[in-house]
Amino acid sequence: MNLIKPTVVFAITLSSAILFLLSFPNNHYLPRQHSMSMAPSFILWLHGLGDSGPPNEPIKTFFTSPRFRNTKWSFPSAPSAPVTCNHGYIMPSWFDILEIPVTADSPNDESSLLKAVRNVHATIDKEIAAGINPNNIFICGFSQGGALTLASVLLHPKTLGGGAVFSGWIPFNSSFTEQITPEAKQTPILWSHGLVDRTVLFEAGQAGPPFLEKIGVGCEFKQAYPGLDHSINHEELRYLESWINARLQSSSQ
């Protein structure tokens, strides 16, 4: 079966869905509040296979709380590389994916994953060096970007503000747990997955929280999306805003 076309379409669908959601009036109005002394924060968004960073930037508009006025966003684009599940077709990809659909038992390419993780860590460490508290750094990602989010958060030596995985999976084997520091285990994880996802099967996402619990990582699994396929919906982004908002630290903390 030729998987090149479907995989690319999934990435385009996500960006298009975000723009579609933005066409609706914003009923999530927050009254004007007195300015708060908020420390700077940083949110890194990692896109899915075949996509790029800029089309995902409208995600920022869902973050309407005044607490995000001092937030720096980054929407990087993955480098182009051959992808095994697409018969070696060169496309934007954080790391190699060996098969589609991704299941709970799919094999992983840990070598290319670790290279991508090092790049994410370089971005995180740059923001920390610039003065941002690691507890105010949040990594979020969809699909392949969600899998990279999980690996990047767990393998970073510091406790971060949080990691949010959308339609992702565990992209490494259990031996990776030996590299997870006690500090990294304190980083909270939010995991969301659609029940009718045919690209990264729900079983792949469902395997994540028990794995994290076993190694002592706190994870909130949001599975209340019975009609959701391989995409992100309005409800997920609104919940992400409140989830991060609840974890932002003020300058006095």
C-alpha cells in the first residue's frame, strides 16, 4: 500500500483544522484584570510528520488568559529526511517512523529520535540560560511531535513545567527509563488521544499513561474525544490553555 499521500494529508489536515476552528467567534471571554507579576514563560510546539511550524502558529490565539502575555512561543519546523513508513520518501520529519499506523507494539528508531531530542534540549537550555525558570517551560506536540515531546521531557535532566502529548505514542523502548532523572520524573504530562485515530491507533496512546505511572511520572490522560480522528479539536486546545495556566509560576515563586 502506498502510504505517502495519506501521511502528508494528515499533517495538512491538522493545520487546516486549526484555521477552521479560528473562524468561529471566541466565546471564551475573560474580563480585563489587573496586570499580574508573571515571570516569563516559554511554550515549544512540535508539529506532526510532513507538517511545518508556521501553519500551527494560530494555536497561540486559544491562549487568551492575561497570564500568557509574558509567554514566548516557538514553532520550529522539522528537517527534511527519508521516512521509512513512506518508502523512503523525503519529507519534514523529526525522526524516522518505521510503520504506519503506529500501534502499541510498533518498532522504534531510537538513534534518530535521540538526535531530535538533543535539538529540543538545545532549545530548552537556551531559554533557561536566558533566564526562564525551567518550571515555566512547556513542551507540546502533535503525533510525531507528541512522541518527541514525551522523549524530550523525560530525558531532560531538569523538572520542566509540563509536557503535552496529542495523538502521540511512546517512541522508545523500556531501556530508556534508566536515563530518566528523578527531577525529570517530576514533570507533569498531559496526554490526549482521539478514539477513532487510524494513524496513531488509540491503543498506542492508551499504553502511555500506565507506562508513565510505572516509572513514577504523573500523567493526566484525557480520552473524552470519542469522535476525534488524527487531529486536534477546539476542546483539546482550550483544556491545554487551562492546564498550562494552572502551572505557570509568578515572579514571586
